[in-house]
Amino acid sequence: MKHVVLPVLAFLVAVTAVGASTRFYEDMSDAQRYDLADAYDKVAERFEELDDAPRAEQFRAMVELIFPGFYQTERPPEVVETVAPTSPEKRVENIIALEASVYFFKKLLRGIFSENLTLSLSVIADTLFLPLYDEGIKKSNLEEEMAWLFSKYEIDSYEAGDVLQLGDIEVIPLENGYWRLDVKTWPQFAVGPEEVTFWSEKMGFYFRKFPQGWRLAAIGPVA
């Protein structure tokens, strides 16, 4: 099986249940989808600089999938709506969502860096969406990929802070119920292994609350 899910040093690292036929970006605003497509386009440009035309072309195909007509269209304006004052209950919900995103991201890091397969998978949704895998990847396949990763590399000899700038994490609420945790890599780890489709200089880890609790539902590059 092609190893597509985890980087050697990277995944070391962040509604109803999302179905296999649902694209995680479908409910984003036009401006948000444009920004996501722009991030994928920047990754494509980076691969062109590295003389990797096939991977660049793959990411450009994702650009058009996320935002059709991206290269012929200017960024849509943000829709400004009159927003009512946030209720105390909603503020509490937002705080919980923010803290949950950070907590489960760190739990993921603990699982990966300790090579604990059960702990790592406990953070991930039944379907994980990654670039170039528009229908998502089932957790059962992830389990196989992660087991392969742990058997091939001495992951527990690294620290997450060696690869990711953990002191500069940002958590952003999205309109479709997701909370995106953005984290940058250190410059020396800006380019990941060939098999890893989501790796970028800056990545977004998409969390949301499912019936079974908070889970990681998608990973991708962000601008």
C-alpha cells in the first residue's frame, strides 16, 4: 500500500459525523475556500522550485477542485454581517472549542512521539481528509500506515518542538463548525517526505465535535 498518511517527522506533530463522500471544505465561505486553494497553490509553486512537476500538478488539480476557476478569479470579498453580541453561553462554547482543539492536538503529538498507536488513533475521526484524497482515508487504513511508520522510523527519538513552532500556534473558528489549528514548521523541515500530501511550511489541523467527542477530521496546508 502506498504510504500516504504520515511524514517521517511531520505527523509527529493540528454538524453530524463527516461521511466518506463529504468534502470538509464544502461549507466554507467563498473567501475561505479561495484562501485554502491559494495555500495549495503556494505548495505547488514550492514543488516547481524543487523541479517536482508531477507533485506540483497534483496540488494544482486540488486548487481547482477546492475553488473552480481559481486562476481566473480574484479573491471574493468577505461577507460582512451584522453580528449580535455573543451570549455568555456561546462564549463558553468557544472557549471549550479552542481548548479542545489545543488539547487534542497535543494528545496527538504525545501519541505519535511515544509511538503509541492506540493513543494516536483516539484523536482521529473515522474518516481523515488529506490533500489529493478527496474522499478521505478510513481510520482502519490509517492504523496500518501508522504501524508501518512506527516500525520503520525511530520517531520516539525526536521532539515535536524540533519540527514544529509550537510556541506560535493559532486556533481559528470556521463557519462550518470546524476549528482550525495552524502551526508552522521550522525552516529546515519546510519540505516533507514525498509520500506526505498535507505537509507544508504552515499546516492547518481541522477539529470539530462529533457525536463521540472532539476529533481531528482533516489536515492541509494553509496560507
